[in-house]
Amino acid sequence: MQQRGDGELAAAVREAANRIRANVGKVIVGADEAVNLVLVALLAGGHVLLEDVPGTGKTTMARAFAASIGGSFRRIQFTPDLMPSDVLGINFYSQKSGAFEYRAGPLVANVVLADEVNRATPRTQSALLEAMEERTITVDGETRPLPRPFVVLATQNPVELEGTFPLPEAQLDRFLLRLAVGYPDVDGELAILRRFEDASPLDDLQPVVQAEELTALSGRLGGVHVEDAVARYAVALVRATRDHAAFDLGASPRATLALFRAARAYAAINGRDYVRPDDLKALAHPVLAHRLLLSSNTRLRGRTADDVLQEILLEVPVPVADAV
């Protein structure tokens, strides 16, 4: 029989998630899956890599989420001449106080949009690593905590390759999820025209969940129960990527933890206090695919990490119902 977790927590998370969905839905049309995955990242304390063409609403989505939780929002346009101090902030000498004072950079915010992150040099990209992993930044030897919640929504353009720097594997591994917003359908695009024809509804968006409430709910996700058989299934999926001939580099133990945390958040926003194998299957592509390094032979055959991952999902045995 399926054991239960914290039912009160699951109900509270679902109610908060529904409020945020409805609020973001006033601005973003036809991207329900992307909205759900960003919600998962917010609750699981992870970051999101948005890989899509320009003009699909990535910036608008980030601003809508920040407004919905009453949090601060900053946008950083990454360029080849961007320096780490432009992101982290600087210590400057104040003649008024006669002492050095810290001027915060745009990274000090609840929701940070790192636009075209792969256009910055590796040195500047590496400035994000501490912030994304430790939720702190270090300037002139002094470490400062970042606000909670803290989520980086980074974009990279899959079309314009000139003038870009590949994201290192260590940085890709810091992103909980990779997703694409995608184009809306015909009805969705018509709805966008009507909503934005006079003024942007984003300007009137009000908070529906306080940042402190979201942080508190995130801290209680351990109350979502995970059966041992389901946990073993998560481990089996990740380990299968390490043994597959199509990959030169499989997913790391950090990926296992990411899949585990994301599944708990995914179950909770759907009102469940326990994780099902289907939750892991739904999250496998956005959580694992960007962490996998294809072999040269696999790339020459035109196969993608998602293609091989789908094979793994079909091959790894799923726990039977009476075991979970």
C-alpha cells in the first residue's frame, strides 16, 4: 500500500501553485508545461536554462514569476565584454561615510534573468557558479548571502552561434532544468494580440504568494514521501546514462539529487504527498538531457541526448504498482 507523506503540505503547495499559475497565465499564453517546470524549480530551489529562439516570452515569463511572488527581478544582458564585477557588484569608497561600501550587482535579486548567458566569457560565466550552488557571492574576499528564494533563469539562443562561448559542463550541471517555451498555437497567438494591444498586463500584475511563504513551503518538501522502490528507479535511470554507449559523459550524482528534489516538488504542485514513477519519467528529459555529453559517433548519426534518453526510459524497468 502506498505510504503517505504530509497531506497538509501538498494541499498548501498546490493551492499556492494554482494562484501563481493563474497569475502568470494573465500574461503568458500556451506555455503551461514551461510554467509548471519553472514552478518546480522555484520550489526545489533550482535554476532553469531556457533554450529557445528570441521573442517567445522568456523575459516576460521571468518578470511575471517575480511579480507573482512579490520578489525582486533583475535582468543581465550577457556580452563578451561583461566583467564579473558587473554581475556581482563592487566595493567603492564613499566620501560621505569615509569607508568602503558595497554596491550590489544585478545578481542580488530573487529572480535573475541571465540573457544569452553563453555570450559572456568563461571568466564571467564562472562568477555565476558560486551564486547558483551556494546561494552566496564573494566580493573582495567577503561572502554575502543572496535573497531567498533565489532562481536564475538563463537563456541561450540555439540559432545564433557566432560570438558565443559554450557553457562548461560544471555550469550546465548547476541548472536543475532545461526547457523551451515554444511558439503558441493560433488561438494562443490571437489571445496574446488582444491582451497586449493596449497595454501590457504585466504592468498590473500583483503578488499572489509572498516570497517568504514560498521559501517556507520549499523547506518542507521533505514531507513528500518517496518509496524506496521509486528512489531506486530514479537512481537506475541516472546510472543507465553512465553505462550507455551513446554518451561520453553520463549524468552525475548531482543529477540524481536534482531529479529526486524536482520529483518531490512536481508531486506537491499536483496536490500529492507522494512521488510516483510517472513523476520521474515526466521530469527525466528536462532534468537530465542537458547534463549528458554525446559521443562523436552518436552526434554524427544525428541523434540527440533526448532521443537516447527516451530509449533509456523504455528500457529501465518501472516499479510495479503494488511495490510503490
